[in-house]
Amino acid sequence: MNKIEEIIESYKISFNPSEEQERIAKNRLAICLDCPSWVKGAIRDYCKECGCTTSKKIYTPKGSDACPLHKWTE
């Protein structure tokens, strides 16, 4: 899956996640909020490592490998 496909899929999932996808996203967000690479921006919150918008990145179908710092466990 290339980066553009991952972004599109993440956005699609974020609009109507399954219960499991929502659970995983909440766990990922908790990890991001404690990470020094997470930025609360004026327009969007994002990861300094990959530049992705956090509210959508947490729904990536790519799995735990999507975190550039390998902090996600699922």
C-alpha cells in the first residue's frame, strides 16, 4: 500500500469505523498524545515524524508499522 492509498483508506475508515477500528484508534491516539513528536497545531494536530494528521492517521489500515517511531502495538 503506497502512502496515498493509506491516507485515502484512513480517511474513509475514520468516517464510519467498526467497533474494533474505533478501539484501536483510541489506543493509538492515547499513545500519540504522550509522544514528544505529537504537535497540537492551530489548524490540525499532527506527528512531527511523518507529518500525518493524527485524527486520521490513527485509523490507518497499515497496522502498527504506520507509526514511524514504532510505538503502536496494534
